[in-house]
Amino acid sequence: MHGFARTIERTQELEDPLARYLEMINAAAAQMTDLLETLSAAARIEGGRYEPPAVEVDTLELARNAAARVEGASAEGNGATLTTDGEGVERALAGFASCAVRHGASSSVTLRARGKSVVIAPVNEPARRVILGEDLKDLGAAVAIRIVRALGGSVELEGDELRVTLA
């Protein structure tokens, strides 16, 4: 679907509303791809087949990349270099940030790199049980917890901050 939509964009000059519809198709295709990748990660973890590639990454870079995936998110801080599943951690951080915005009645969230940890705040009261996977209303957050733990990390809620510590 995404490939056909991109081909039409490259080969046709479309006017509104068709151009707008094509943008909507591309956005929906990207969301569907992200959803399938999230489900695939969850299935591999639950099935004991999660063998991610370990690469050297910086936690500030991971926080920035995750923030770029979530409307209303920003990143700052001082990172540290570690070897882990960069794509998986980025997906997890984006899942937590998205959950904090979507379920926390907050229009923005900050991912703050602190060495080998990334702190996400604010996590307001309505989002607390959801972001920890205790109230299964957000697939991204539920899978994010599993990814971090499968990589040997931890997730802790301290007040209105979610601390994701990476191994």
C-alpha cells in the first residue's frame, strides 16, 4: 500500500482533495507498519525468540530519535554509550513517551538522558497504571516494558517520572 502511494506521489501531480487523501494513506501505512513491528517484537519476546542485534548507541541519541517519533515530545540531557538493541530501545522509549502524552492529559513530555537511564516526564496520574502495563490500554507501553526487561533493563515510576534504566 505504501509503495503504491509513493509511486503515485512521484508520478502524478495531484490537487486537493486527492493529494490530501494520498498523505492520509501514507500516514496510515506508516502507522500500520509500526504496529506490525511492535506486535512482532512482542511475539518474539513472548515466544523466547528475541535475539536483537547489539549495537553501540548513546542514550541521548536514543532519546532524541524516540522523541522525534512522538508529537509533543522533546529530548535533552547527558547520555552514555552502551551496547544494546538500538531500534528496540528507541521503539520502547517512543512507546512510553506516546503513552504519557496520550493517557496523561499532557500535551508534551520530555525524555531526559541521564547516563544509562532515560527519564520520561511528566507521567500524570491517568497514565501511571497504563505506562507500567498494569492497565492494558496502550500496546506501545505494554510492549516497551517487555523490550526493556528482555534486554536486562528496568522501568520504575518515581512520582511523575518514569525511569528507564538500560543494561
